[in-house]
Amino acid sequence: MGNEQETGMIKRYNNLSLLLFIPGLVLQVAGCVLIGDHNQAEAVGAVPIAVLACGTLLAILGFSYYAMAKGRSRAWGFAAFLGMLGVLLLSTLKDRSGDPWNT
């Protein structure tokens, strides 16, 4: 019975990671496009920076939940700063969740 609850929580963390990371990635790309659209002579506005920051925050939270789904520390969420290298790093982490189906 205890293992079934743990399995449900792991699946929930995995689902939350996708719900946060995908919009975060979209916002990061949108922020980069908005920043790239300005002229060199003018300053970058607050909106593109805010969009990029929100996207980065969502990506960090998504990475954190994915690490928790694998039984790891939330601190692994900062791998989001590594971009696709962070995705590769987290995907290769060994699962320590205790779920026999996720080893």
C-alpha cells in the first residue's frame, strides 16, 4: 500500500514537471525573440525581460519536479540554466524513487 502511494506521487511530480517546463520553454523562446527584435540603439523593454524571466522560472520549477519524480533533490532544478544540456543531464540521472517500474 505504501509503495502505491509513492508511485502516485512520482507520477504526479512527473506530470507537474511537464506542465511547468513546456510553457516555460515557450516563454523563454518568446522572450528571446522579443529581445532580438529590438534595435541596437534602443534599450530592451521590460516586457521581453519579464517574459524570459517567467519562462526561466517555470523551467527551473519543471526541472525541480522532474528531479523529485526521480527521487532526487529539488536543487537539480537549477540544471535549467544549462539549457538542453540540463535536459540531457536530468534524463540520465538514475531513478532513486523506489518505484520498481522506474528503475
